[in-house]
Amino acid sequence: MKHGVVNPEQIDRTLEFWRKRTARQLTNEDARQITVNMTRFFEILAEWDERDRKPPQSETSAPPINKRA
């Protein structure tokens, strides 16, 4: 999905899902915004997860410690 571009099927599925969960009358624009926001939310979570799985930069670039004394 390009940012902000949602296909009509996704709009329909989003409306079907959220209309069962709110008394508010949702529009196609509401459904588009929900879809875009949820997509971006999970993209951010995936970015954080990927970043957290990488070792800190200092651990990968530091020379080994010589423990001979």
C-alpha cells in the first residue's frame, strides 16, 4: 500500500469491521484514515523491533578486550 492509497476492498472490510464496534457513522474517508494509520502504526512497531534486535553500535565496532594481565 502506498501511503494514503487504499483500495476499495480494504475500505469495505475496514467499514465492516469498525461499524460493529462503534455507534458512530463511519464514512469511506474514515475507513481510509483508519487503514493508513493502522498500517503506519505496525510499520513503526516493525522498525522498532528490527532496531531492538540489532546489537548496539558500540558492541559491534569496539576492538576486543585483551584480558591478559
